[in-house]
Amino acid sequence: MTIDKKCLINWVGGKRLLRKTIAPLIPEDIVSYIEPFGGGGWVLFYKDQWADLEVYNDLDSRLVNLFRIVKYHPNAFIEEYSLLLGSREMFFQFLNATPVTDIQKAVQFYYLITRSFGGRGDTFGTVKKTSGGASKSQKNVPLKITAIHERLDKVLIENRDFEKLITQYDHEGAFFYCDPPYSKGCGYEVTSTKDFEHERLRNVLGKIKGRFLLSYDDSPKIRELYKGFEMIEVERLNGINNREGTKRNKMFKELLIANYPIKELHERRAD
Ligand SMILES: C[S@@+](CC[C@H](N)C(=O)[O-])C[C@H]1O[C@@H](n2cnc3c(N)ncnc32)[C@H](O)[C@@H]1O
């Protein structure tokens, strides 16, 4: 069995299916690598190291607590997690509970995310024909936690709004991979799609000294907002129910936008 050690959780809007397209567009001469909208960190974890200084940030403190505990207390996490069962009662107990310690908080959040449908953390994910979903094996968890613990060794973990974070870490050698909530679709615990301030992000990115690469859903609003920047269209499979080779495949268009030349890098990769 192969284990994807380079990620911890599936996260709504996570870039699992685009990380191989995004990675070659990240310049090699960057001094620092910053992800203001970290989520499950699929691009960050794709490579062993992007730069000497790496920053993971998200406004959602549940994610930040999870990664901090994995970074600083991996063994306590593994021990606590090993006591859990694939149980509906336990799932709903955690969903409605207020954990006492940060370790419990991290473990229960991880449990809810990994055992729910689509990683949303709110529905007990049962399946009819395989051993996935809520009844999945826990054997690989220690391996994953240890791998992410090692990867996070030099990664700074922040819990700030994107504007403060970008302003704080900006300099000529800085690189920001930005993956904000889409302009359409479901939102997050910290911001609904309707409330996310896309214009504010555009204004912040328009002023930075460093470079940015931005991923978004392909919409007229985003195209208009980033008019003048280099943009490429990419496609990925849409949704968790679409598996390669099934008739249900539907493609979803995304935009990659940057303040440095990415078209050439993208074409070179396609050769
Ligand atoms: C599309 S997801 C990022 C997914 C991530 N790239 C991955 O691969 O899993 C967007 C993230 O932005 C975070 N977010 C929303 N509003 C934010 C804000 N104002 N500042 C920082 N993070 C924010 C959400 O909590 C969510 O995790």
C-alpha cells in the first residue's frame, strides 16, 4: 500500500489535484516561501523545502493548532489518536464537544476531518463497499504524523489575517503562494464566500515588493480584478466523487495568476 506522507488532511479547496501543475511555476531563486491561506498545505508539503524561511498561515485556529501540535508534540498526538475508534457515537461526541487541551483539540479535529464526507468535518462518512470513510485503517497515522512533523521542523506557523501576514513578510525575495476562498462556492469556518474581501486581497498583492502566485476559480470577476497580470487557465477534476476513468468526470477550470512571467514556465513544463 502506498501512503501519501506529503499531506495530512484533505481540505475543502485543497490543491491536491493541482500541486503538480503549480510546483514548476514557483521560481527557484526565492528567499522565503509564504502561504497566507495554508489550509491542508498541499503545495507546501509537495516539496521537502521551498526556501530557507517558510511560513504556513491560516485564519482558522483549528488548522493552526493541528499543525502546531504535530510540529511540537507528535508523540502525544499519536498516543491520544491511537485510543480512538471508528464510531458514530465518538464522531458526534467530538463534533459537539469543547476539548480541554490543545492536544485533544488537534486530535479531535483531525478525527472529524479525516472521518467525514469530503473533509468537511460535519458528516459521519460511511461507505457501502470499501473500508474507507469512517472505518478507514488508523495504521498509517503515526507514519503521516512523523513525516509532517519532520517537514514542519523549520516552518513558521502563523494564525493571522492575510493582509497583516503579507505585509509583515514582504520583501524583494519573498514568494507568496496564495490560495484564497473561491469567488463562488462554499465558504470556510472563518469566512463565507460572500464575505471574503477579494478586492482587499487584490489591493494588498498589487503593492508587494515580492512575487505572488495566486490560484482562483475562473470567473469574470476575478479576470477583471487581475486584469494586466499574467494568467493561465488550468483544468482539474471537479469534486470528490469524480475519479479518473469514471463517467462522472467533470472538469473544473481554475486560473493561475502571477506578478512574474508564468506562461513560459507553464509551456516549458508541458513540453
Ligand atoms: C482554498 S483554502 C486553502 C487550501 C490549501 N491551499 C490546501 O491545499 O489545502 C483557503 C483557506 O483560506 C483560509 N482563510 C479564509 N479567510 C482568510 C483570511 N482572511 N486570512 C487568512 N486565511 C483565510 C480558510 O480558512 C481556508 O483554509
